[in-house]
Amino acid sequence: MSRSLWSILILGILTALLLTLGMLFTLDQFQQFPAGNRVKFAETIRTEFQFDSAGADVSPVDGKMVLRISCMTTKDSKHDQTAQRQEMERVAAFAAVKYDGKDKSTIQEIQIRRAEVRGKGCFQKTYHNHHTAAPPPEWKSRPGLPTFLQQPPPQRNP
């Protein structure tokens, strides 16, 4: 084989090796970052409640740290608000038991957002429902609440 073919082959192998090492490094970083735990947590919710998709995030909302869980389903609840509310309460209870993020002590509220897609093709409609729950008391008793969350919110004039 010619020298240029060997050069191309060696450069290709080195490039593949460097790409593999880079991907392993970023995967390790992703698993150590809290978002990696949230992805696993969302996947657990999706499989446990048989949703089409689910997501979880912790972010500040109106001066409070909120665990937001978003669920999307195509199961028809037949517009039964109590069944939807019970399902969201079960999701909140499941989250209270299974969530193990490092930011657990900072969470002050759990919000469940449920989206239900009904219909087919051009006639699809998405119906949304929301539920808010308080985190379990054992989460609040943990130290580590940031100082901006310890202060009461400012009073607003009506």
C-alpha cells in the first residue's frame, strides 16, 4: 500500500480515538451534573405512569425554588378533572419519594404540568392541567437553603 493511504488510515484511527475519548469525558461530566439525575428521574416517571414523554427541572419561580415536572400523554381521560387531578397527585407523591437530587433541600414547591393530546392529524388538540404540591417535610428540614430563599417575599400594595 502506498504511503498516503497509510497516512490517511492512521489519521482516521487517531481521529476516531480522540472522538471516543472526548465523548467519554463529556458523558462522565453529564452524569456528575444534576441534570443527569433529572433525566433519569423524568424517565422513571415516564415509565412508571406510562406517559408519552416527561421532563423534570428545578428552577426559581417568583423567589421560590420549584421542582417542575411536565408530562405529556395521549391517554384519553374523557375530560374527567378528578381523574387528572388524582394522576397528578400520584405523580407528586412519587416525586416526593423518588427524587434524590442534591438540590432537594432548596425545593419549596412541586409543580406538575400535564398535557393531554386528543384527536388525530389536523384535528389534534392539547389540553393542559396544572397541580401544585408542597414538598415533604423532610426536604425542608435539611440545611442548605440559600439566603435569598430564607427571606420572606416583599409585600406588594394592592
